[in-house]
Amino acid sequence: MCIRDRYDAGEITFPIRVLGELGIEILLISNAAGGMNPVFRRADLMLISDHVNLQGVSPLSGPNNDAWGPRFLDMSEPYDTNLRELAEQAASAAGIKLQQGVYCAVTGPNLETKAEYRFLRRIGADAVGMSTVSEVIVARHMGMRCMAVSVITDACFPDPLEEVSIADVLAAAAQAEPGLSEIFRSVVRSLK
């Protein structure tokens, strides 16, 4: 069962609200995603430069708590430029290949059809997944700076599309984990 089948966007992002109330100023987040950019390969890391929300809901819907943030949130720069530069520097220094691109959030829990992958690519998405965007919206609402990295767990090229299993996804994530951890550790060290 997909988490969105049990919880609404406000409940899913509640941990981010708690972090904001605790005074956290920076959110570093990662996800597993299908890669649609033809230069991406399985187990690549993609630094998210922007996103498309196709989940059909905003976690900011409903009454606004002005103490948390503005009613109409500017999202022109959801992913902090300085944090992204630190990630790029960390990857370069460690010899880690770090792609960049646009992440598209969908509801899931099913993976996409060939036609859906073609559509998502045409609207500018480089990777697709079922998380991250709601959390980033809430973090930005509370004034947090955000950086996000997708682990490309499978290739989503419509014409040679191959079936993917959860075992394949987990294997790709395990392969990418050392590089992802190094980038995050380096960014955190740079913030001190």
C-alpha cells in the first residue's frame, strides 16, 4: 500500500513541520526515481534543480498557519543555489558523477506507462518518483533551505522499456549509496 493511500499531504509532511518547529534551517533529502533523461544510467545521482508536482494536491491546501509561512508561497527557487553548488563541488572533489535535472512527483504506487514516460519527458522532467516535492514545499513554507538528490534506480526510456522489480530498485540504491552519503557528508561539513 502506498503511503498516500493512508495519509494526506499534511500528515505526510508533518515530520517536516516538526523539524521546522525545532529550528532546523536546512533540509537535505533524497529519493529513488526513474530516470527519463537519455544520458542517465541506473545508479546515477541527480541533483534536483527544480520540480513538477503532478500529485494533484499541495500540502499547503486548507487554512494557512501564518506562523509557519505565507499563504501564497513563492516557489521560484525551491532548491537552494548555494547548497547545490556545495553538492557539485563535493561530487567533483570525490570523483562522483552527479547529474542535474528536473524531478516530477506523481502519486503512484504503480510505475508509469510508456505513454506517461513520454508525456513526463515532454513537459521537462528528467526523473520521476512519488515523494520529495510535498516535503520540499512544506520546508520552503517554513523558510528552510533545501537540497535534494535522486538516486536513479531504473531507466524509463519508453521504447526499450523493461520491467523493473523492487529488487532491482534496491540494488541500484545500494550501488549509489556510498556516493550519495559522501556528497551529503561533504555538504554538511561545508556548512559548519
